[in-house]
Amino acid sequence: MTSTANTGQRFREFKMPDVGEGLTEAEILKWYVNVGDTVSDGQVVCEVETAKAAVELPIPFDGVVHELRFGEGTTVDVGQVIISVDTQPGAGPAEEAPASTAAHAEKSAASALAEEAEPEQQGRQAVLVGYGAAPSSTKRRPRKAGATAAAGRGVPSQAGACAAAPQASFTAALQGELNGHAAPAQAPAAAPAPAVGPGAPATGARPLAKPPVRKLAKDLGVDLVAIAATGADGVITREDVYAAASAAAAPEPSAAPEQQPAPAAAPALAARETRIPVKGVRKATAQAMVASAFTAPHVTEFVTVDVTRTMKLVQKLKDDPDMAGLRVNPLLIVAKALLVAIRRNPDVNAAWDEENQEIVRKDYVNLGIAAATPRGLIVPNIKEAQAKTLPELSQALADLVATAREGRTSPADMSGGTVTITNVGVFGIDTGTPILNPGESAILAFGAIKLQPWVHKGKVKPRHVTTLALSFDHRLVDGELGSKVLADIAAVLENPKRLITWA
């Protein structure tokens, strides 16, 4: 690595940090800088999405962007270098490429095989491997030492012209090879390789296709070698597979049309399907729910309650000067009722420690609120919720919802929850059987509030009614404790004066 006496390191690297608690990877959502841009210490250079949140990353030093290692949409492991910066842009050309850049170029498929080949075969092999190594995804491949870095990276070239050319030149070179014009010296002349179409790979070369396309071809019984590729740089696309499958299913000309087999319906059906990659928040949620459902023995209890008095309290609070400017809704009262129930039944606010075979009771409540966002379901929590007044709890709920909708919830805000509320009532749903967040002992589902006929003081009257469902971990919360907690929540909502008498 080039260095100077002043700064010690001319090229400095910024690695993907662990922006959460033990996260192992993150997806680069957006770069805010380009190669050649000047950056300063603390400047945000990109936005990444972890399994928990979208986070902006500031760079910790000054300089000029020398290289962006990964493109937008790429998932990068924690600890991998994502950007390198030239801290002395006026010092002239670097004596050598940055050490990490050389390592990054150490395992290039083209140069690795070219160097290992016999001298008279190197020209031919560099062309074929360079073409066949075209990336099928945004994930970068490491390169062999001395190989030319990717175009636009600014790394000096030490490899042959074939390895340094853009991908389009590989395609052109391969076409020349297929037409018999690029045979290397001292190599025996060979007949042109047969090709099904203009994008067909050379004989013996592995067809270029992404894993989902390969699976589709396998499911439809289509040989990738026999497909004419129409994708960029000779990559076989899903449409190419469908076209080949349709051609294979087409009946041969016959004098008896009624005996021709019906065309396969699979390609037509598959063309009407959309495949969505599972990553980020969606992937983390799926993994967490599976782990929770098959680790903690869930029990769910239900209660239907008359919340007419709670609705009247909500209206009065909206008119209260002390609540001016704050968001007041039934969820606020439900949250307060749950906190009261936990104070009366503290053993429910606990976690199961499998490793030490202990129940960990917590003397604080980090109240989680499940929030549906464009990025998926997230559960940020209000720290120390048990210590907040009603106005403070209202403000915390409003901030939590606003931050979640903007996609700016931090990993810290989604860590350390103890119990959760999921408000399915906003979707008009009566109730559900919620799955616990891993590490928590209980989750409350709050259903829709509806006017229903209800017996009140001996007469049937229209009353505001809702249904609550409490799921809990039966390893540490038995039926009696779970029932007491749910009954206390219902009692507070039925008669909100208990917020004072039970406080």
C-alpha cells in the first residue's frame, strides 16, 4: 500500500460495519458519492438496509473516492471493504494499487486460468474464460493478483488486453472464436462450434444463466446448452427458457391435426408469476417467526370486552389542554392498560434463558409496537415505557410511528423489547393469534372496535366492543398468570378509572 510520512496511508478503506447487534450483512440501497468525489470526515456516503432497519453510513476520514467496491442492490458481509479513499489526491499516481484492491483482484477467473495455461493457449483461454465469467448477479468475484480491476475502478492494468477489455469485447472475441478467426498460433485449426442461435455458448462452455433461470430450465426439462441467449453478454433469460420450452412443446406438422398433442401450459402459467427476493426486513421477520413458533410453546387466550367508557375517555382526553398537540387514540389507552397489568403481574415481563435454564424477570418494560411499513413488519419499542406519563407515552407512540413510516427506525429502537402490542384492529380485523417476538414472553393483539348489541345494566344496547388476544410463552407463563394479565387489561378498558385506582 502506498503511504507517505504525513498520513501513513494514502489509500484508506471503509468496511461495512455492524450497525446493529450482531448483524452479519447489509444491502447497499444507495450510493451518495461517485468515484472522484471529495468526501470529508462524517459525510454520509451510502444508505444500507440491514435485517432490522435502513441506516446511513458516514465515512470516518477525508479524501477523494478512489473506488466503490459494490453496486446498489448488493448484499455485503460485515467487515468487507465497500469504499476506498485517496487521502492525498494531489500526490500524483500511486506507486501501486491499494493492498486491498490487489487482494480484491487476486482471484480473477480470467487471469487465473490464463496464467495456469500453456503459453500457446493463453490467448484463447483468456477470451473464453473472460466471456464465460460474466457475472450473473451484482455480487463481485475476487480477482487474481496482477489482473486488471473492474472498469472504472482506477487500478493500473498488468494483465493482457483481453482481460482488460470491457465485457462487450469478450463477446466480440468469442464470436470471432466461434467463426474460426481467433485461433491462436501453433494451435490446430478447429471447425466452428455449432450454435443454436446468436447467443449460444461455445461447445464445452457452461451456459450463462442465473440460478433461478437454471432451476426453471430444469423444471421445464429444457437443456440450457441448446438455448439461444438474448440477454446482455450472452446471458440466458427466463424468456429464453420459456421460448425454448414452447418450441419443444409445439407439435410436428401432421396430416392429422386432431392427433397433435396439446401445448404445455406451464410456460404460460409461469409467465404470469412474479418472484420476489426474500431479503432485509422480510427475511429477518420470516426467520424470527419460524424460530419463535417452533421454540416457544405458544398459548393464546381471548376476551371480548365493552370499551364504551374507554372511547368516552379518549374523546375527553382529546379536549384536555394537557394533551393539546398530542395524538390520542384507543391504542394509547390499551398500551397504558397493558403496563398496569404488568405492574400487577410482574412475572409476565420475563424471558427464557435456554443456555442457563433460567427465567429472567425484567424490572423495566420496553413496549414493542408492531408496525407495517413498505419494508415489511418491524417492531420498534418504547424504552422504559413503565415510567412514562400518559402525555409522554402518547408522544413516544407518535414518534415511533412517524419514524417507522419514514423507514428511519434504528436497530437500537428494535432491540431489547420485552412485550409487544399488535394493533390488527386498524385493518378491521376482530383479533388474531399473534406469534411472539423472540426473547419476549407475551404479545397482545388489539382487535377492531365495533358497535355491537351488548347487555348493559340488564338491557341490550349498542356498545363499543373489541376482542383482545394474548399469546404467551407457556414455559414461563402458565395459564393462571396469562389469564390474570388478560383479565386486568380488559378490566381497565371496561372501566378506565382503574388506571387511577390500580396505579
